[in-house]
Amino acid sequence: MSIQRFKSLLFKSTRIQDLIQVEEKTAMPDALKLLKLKKIRLFLKDKMASMVRQGLLPDNGMQMKQTYNVGNSYSQLSRQS
């Protein structure tokens, strides 16, 4: 359950980052929309970090912890399962 929840949060965070990048590339980015998206993404990242700190992932989550701590290299995590 925890791994699925983590992956779900990770997917949502990545999707929101994509939306942020698209909005930033527009001719006139909507500052309020960007602020909301960034707040949501920060919330998701905090939730994932909390899961890692609390050890809510099983032992094979060690590799996930290392991947998560590297930064935005989430694609490696998505390919595991």
C-alpha cells in the first residue's frame, strides 16, 4: 500500500511539474495559476519526504529513498515494480 501511495504521489508531482513548465513557456504566464501549481507540488513532495523519513516504505524501499534524495530523477522509481 505504501509503495502504491508513494508512486501515486510521485506521478501527480511529475504531472504537476509538467503543467508548471507548460505554463511558464506561455507568452503571458498566469502567476496565480503557477503559484497554485507550485504549492500543490510542494505539498506532494513534502508528503513523499515524510513517508521516506517515517520509514513507511518496505525494506526494498532503500533504493527508492536513494532515488528520491537525489532530486528529480523520478523516472528510475517509476520503472521499478
